[in-house]
Amino acid sequence: MDSFNYFNYFTEIEEHFWRKRGAHLLVSPLDWAIVETWQKAGIPLAAVLKGIDRAFESWGRSRRAAGGRQLKSLAYCVDAVLDAAAEAQEAAAGTGPEVKSARPAAEPFSRDELGKYLGRNAGRLRAAAEKHRAARAAMAVRLEETAKRLEETQALIDSPGALDLEDLERRLTVFEEKLTAALSADADEEALLAIRREMDRSLAPYRRKMSAEQLAQLERQYTQKRLFEQFDLPRLSLFYLT
């Protein structure tokens, strides 16, 4: 997968799902959490798109489709995507080591774009820290610390030589994980309960189709997404730059 597609993972999956549905509809929080689980599991974009195609083909042969119902969620595609990913892995195992081009790949984002992205997110984190300082002092400190770390990361972008986007993404993922832990610890119990109820309602039709591990991963991603939205915090990963 080239770098451009890699960092447009969410957008390409969303647009492909829209095309298959035949309608430009908002993807639900559950759908976005599902895409995040695929991204974090390292499932190639091509495997996800193939799995979605197969899921729609299966749906088209089902009684529900015959009754006029539409496939409304990516949750229905989970099994097909995992099957396509397993097939891709098996195929790759028989092709031998990948021969990499000696020519360096073009950077998918300009350094100016990356710098603005980090700066914009740092500004939003500081604004959120100020907003919540009185009621949630510990969380405000964590937001301030993360904003500072984002600004320090600017040095990586400004350094000469090739930019290691994979390492930058790892750093941003660590920042997000620490923020998620702080938000979970500081959020009101009622707020967490409301997120849990919403998630359970969304997952109810699909729980039988997923393993315990898949459900646990999806629940983590769903909770993270809703907590960041609740506190009006930016996602830090480069997958959200576009």
C-alpha cells in the first residue's frame, strides 16, 4: 500500500462504502470505530475494500435485501473483511520477500501541512484545558502536557533528511492512548454509562457475528471516539489529517 492510500485509509473506506450503498450518508460512530479497529490491526486497505464488496454481494442474496432492506453498517462486513485479510496474508507469504525500490517514495503530506496540523491540535488541546481547568484540574494538566509534546514533535518535521512518518505516527498514537486513559479516569460515571448504553444498542444486531476479542477491540475504539468528542478534543493520528 503506498503512503498516500495508507494515510487516507478512513476516507477511502468511507467513500467506498458510500458508493456501494448508493447514497452519500454519514458513517455512524460504530462504523468509524470499526474502521479504527481494522487500521490498528494493520489490515490492508485493499483487503478491507474487497471484504466490503463481498459483504454487499452476500447481502444482495439475502432475504433482507429481497425485502427491500439496505445494508446500513460496516459491522455486517467484519467477517468478510477479516477473511479477505487472511487471504491476503496467505498470498503474501508465498511471494517471497518484498523487493523495495531504491527510489525514495514521495511524502504524502508537505511539512507545512504537518506543522499546521500539529499546531492546530495543540491549540485545541490548550483551549480544552482552559475550558475544563476548574472542574477537571488533573485532566487539564494532561491536555497541557500533550499540547507541549505536540509542539516539541515539530522538531522532527523541521529536521533535515527524509521524514519518518511511521515513527511520527507511533508517537501520536502514544499521545492519544495516554489522553484516552486520562479521559476515562476523569469522565463522569453517568457519561461513561451513557456511552456504554449507546454502544450496546449499536452493537446489539451484530454481537453474534463477532468474537470476544473483536468486540473488546471495538468497544475500546468506540469509547475512545466518544470520549474525544464529548470533551471536544482533536484526534492526533495522521489518519485524521485529511
